Amino acid sequence: MYAVIVTGGKQYKVTEGDEIKVEKLPVEVGSEITFDQVLLVSDDGNLTTGKPYVENAKVTGSVMAQDKAKKVIVYKYRPKKDSSKKQGHRQPYTKIKINKIEA
């Protein structure tokens, strides 16, 4: 059984037991979170799609961590101008373990 959920403007295909990294959510570590924006649910070959969301479908998970991703280096260099700029960025994320898919 799997489902496609929407969070943070992105779509994720999840199954029970998966660990996913999503855009940072304002929740505490160890708490439960419910995703009710479910686009699609597949249960043993029975495919249910929503218009735009599947009614009465929920995906429940627990928050494992609030962390930052690896650093991404942005380096801009302008030849013949004696100009360069180095900048780093670490994107925050929330790590979630999917516990249950209800259709």
C-alpha cells in the first residue's frame, strides 16, 4: 500500500515505514503529524485518485528530527573584473517516519 501526499509544495510517494525529509514544519520532535492532502492511494492494485484530494484519506507519521541539510556552496566569479562572491546555504528540513496510511 502506498500514497502520494502534498506538503511544502512538493509531492511525496510514501509507504508505511518510510522515512522522508520534507520542508521544515513547525512541530516538535517526537510528536504525531497527519497529512490530509492525499492525492492518490493504492491498496493491493486498487487505485484511488482524488479530485484534487482523496476524501477521508489520511497519512500519519511521527517527527524524528528537525535538522539542516548539507551545506551548498554558491560561488560566483567574474573574470577580468577581480570580483568573486562565495556564499553557503543549509536548508532546514523535518525528518518524518510514516506510521499509517488510511484510505
